[in-house]
Amino acid sequence: MMVHVLIVVGLLVSAIQAIRAQRLLHSALWLAVTSVLVALEMYLLGAPEVAAIELSVGAGLVTVLFVFAINISGEEGLAGERPAPLIVPRPVAGILSLVSILLLIWMNLDILGVPVPAGEPLSIRSVLWENRMVDVLLQVVLIFAGVLGVLGLLAEKPAAEFQSAALRGAEPVHLSFSEEEPEPLPDHDVELEGVQQEPVPALAQEESR
Amino acid sequence: MTTISIVPIAIIGLLGIGLYALLVVRNLIKVIVALQILVKGAMLAMVAAGSIAGKTEVGASMALTVIVADTIVAVVGLALAVQIRRHFGTLDVRAISTLRR
């Protein structure tokens, strides 16, 4: 009981610290602490396999990825740039999350009291490979997506050149909205002048007739 | 019974913190941190539900799928953040919008 309370308090504290930390690196490390505590709680709840995977993937791989990405993109805490207002004001965000959490509690209160019939114990292997085969296939597809994501993360020059070239190609279109608009107008004027000049003699001839 | 009454506090706290942070935070990498916290709450809820229902394996296998999906979301989101940082020079969610005015 005491261990559970300690883990829950540590979880909440480290989650809040992960959001409140000014430096991104501290944020990533607090997230790793959260992940470790979640893995511990899972172990205590009787799911040691998932706890081990969460510990190695959530606290290990994801933290390494975070540190790598922060290392590449630079430690930018956005500390000096305060003037831009938030997309959602803090009180509104607080009220929204509080309301949704209270709704969640209210909708799930009766679950805790309902006695659940205990099924026959299964092993995680049989559940994963027989009952949840689609999930395994989905995981394979997701891992391929993750490989592509790592390629995007590691792409130093080629993707950057390609995308900056794409941006360079896209920028004139953006800029030319103000610059190119005057250009078609003379063409239209010339055409209009040509068009107008032809009928005018014709009209003049008709009028002369 | 004691565990059942304690763990929902952690689940609800994680979900609430993640949701609030997702609404408030502007740094792209911190947005991914908020998503991770949110998903950790959901994962813990799955394992706890399986444990309460006496079918730990079902909850564990679902949590396994969530772990994989969560990691892939982090990888793709971080790759996106790094590339955005390279091209726009900032990680601010508000600064990278090119659809202003």
C-alpha cells in the first residue's frame, strides 16, 4: 500500500515537473522518471512483461531519441519570447481538462464496484499471438513507419536540401502573389487594347456605312 | 482493494496533466512530452483494468500495442520537430504557421 502511494505521488510529481521544466533536457529526463515509475506500477499490478518492455522502450529508447532530437534542434526554451499569447489561455485549458477529467471519473465510477467474473488464466503469448493477431500485424506496420521516422530524424543533408529546394520553389509562388499580379495585367491590357482596337475600326466602318 | 483505490488517482492525474499540457505548451518537443504523459496514463489504465478484471494478459497485450504505437508517435513527431526547426528556425508552435492573415 505504502509503495503504491509513493509510486503514485512520484508519478504525478515527475509528470508535472516534465511539463514545468524550463530546459527541454530536464523535461526529457523527468519523462524518463515518469516512465520508470509507470513500469514499476505495472510490475506491481501483475504485468511484468509489459513493465520490462516499458522500462526498456519508454525509459530507454524514447529518452535517447528525445536527447538526440534536442541535441540536433538545440536547447530552445522559448524563455525570451513571451509576447505571443497562448493558443488556449491557461484558465480555459485548466477548466477544460478539469471538466473532462471529472466527466471521466463520473462515467467510470460504477466500474470499480462491479464484480468481474474471473476467466481462466491465459499466458500473454497465447493472447498476443492467437486472440490479438491483428495487433501484432499492426505493430509490424508501425515499426516500418518508425524506421521511416528515424530516417527523417537522421536525415542531415539530402532531406534538408530537398525540402529547402521545395521551399525555395514554393517561396516565389508566395512572394509572387504581390509581385506577379501586376505582370499579367499589362498582358491583359495589351490583349484588351488589341481586342478593343480591332472592333473600333470595324465599328467605325459600320458607323461610316 | 487498496491498489484499486490508489491507481485510478495516478491514471486520472496523468491524463489531466497531459491534456492540460497539450493545450498550454507551445514548444513542439514539449508537445510530444505531453502526448507521452497522456499515453502513459492510458497505458496504465489498460494494465490496471486488466488487473482488476482478472485478465491481466489481455490488458498487457493491449498495453504492448500502445507502447509500440506510442514510441512510433514519438519518433515521427521528433523527426517532424527537428525538420521544422531546421527550416523555420524555431520550435514555437505559433511561429511556424504560414497561413497567417
